[in-house]
Amino acid sequence: MKIIYFGDSVTEGCFEILKVKGDWELLKDPSSCFATILTERLKKAFPESSIEGVNAGISGDGTAEAMKRIRKDVLDQCPDLVVFCFLLNDAWRRDALYYEKNLRELFGMLKERKIPTIYLTPNMYNTYVSPDTPPFLVKMAYDCADCENSGIFSSIAEKGKEIAKEYGFYIADAYAEWKKLQSYGIDTTALLCNHINHPSRAMHNLFADVLFDCIVKNEIIK
């Protein structure tokens, strides 16, 4: 069974932004991302199945970029399952109609090929600007915090779930789990290793958990 993880920087496995020899560098660690964690967990849970995980996440990509590469990175690979996670680089536009239009085009291609798809909602944005935020990302941090705190991010995430359900796709709602943590009084911004939108290594387990539960509940792998 070939699973393609189609998404952005979180899917790719991007974590801290560190200063190295005077320059800021984005640390990529695919071995610690949810795609790797889930694939290994599925191999142990379903030892009689031949499971292959393909990470097709690219940092900075949104749905517009996804449309440019879905054929090469997904459709031409003939996957048995796609985990779809794009929103972090779309929500800042604050345009639900833009996101909906692109989702419908992408989902239409997946449905036409009859590829089982899980729509994975993302983590929360930051809710405040951390003093540790790199100077060149401060404006972005303020913008993302406003998008999250105003409810815009949440409303667009809900729209994505509605469309996924309409197309008959599965839903793994990681965002709802993040909001639940926030409701418990947990500082969710502290769970973002870049203090904006990249979850810590530990939080990638949450994504793997909701995906694993979705796969088992819906008997996607037998």
C-alpha cells in the first residue's frame, strides 16, 4: 500500500529556524515528522501489509502550488491513499472562496482517479508574538496571530472539512485537537518550535495519532 503525504512545510518536516554562522536557517528533519511516524506505526500495526510512505511535502506550498505538482507528485504515482494537508500557506489570504476554489479543483482530480483521501487539518497558528521570533518573521507572526485569534483560520479550516465531506473524503481533525489543548489553558504557541506555524517534534505525534485513528476507524487498511 502506497501512502502519499501531500502537503506543505509541516508535512515535509520543517522545524526550528536557527541562526547558523550569522545566517538564519530552516531546520528540516523528515525523520521526525508525522509522515514518518505514522508510516512506521502502520507497518507495526499491519505487518502483513506492504506499506510504503512517500513524503510529498514542500515548504511554502499552498493549494496554488499543489495544483502545479499534483499530477507529477501524486496522480502519476498511483497511490492507494493520499493524506492531504494544505492550509497554513493559504489562510493568511483570509479568502475562504480562494481556498474553496482550489480545494475543489484538487479534490476533483483525486476523486476522478478514485484515490482514497484523508483531509488532514493543520495545527493552529501562533496566538501571540514570541520575543524569540526572528526579526524578519515578526510581521508574519503578527499577521498569523491575528488570523488565528480573529477566528478566520478556524472558519477556513471548517470550510475545508465541509468540502472534504462533500467529496466523500475522510477527515482527520488535528486542528480540533489543538483547539482542545488551548481550551485546557495550554499555551499552544509554545508548542510551535518556530513560534509561528511549525509544530514541535513531540506534537507531530498528535498528527500521527489522529491519522492512525482515522485509518483504523474507517478500515482503510485491512
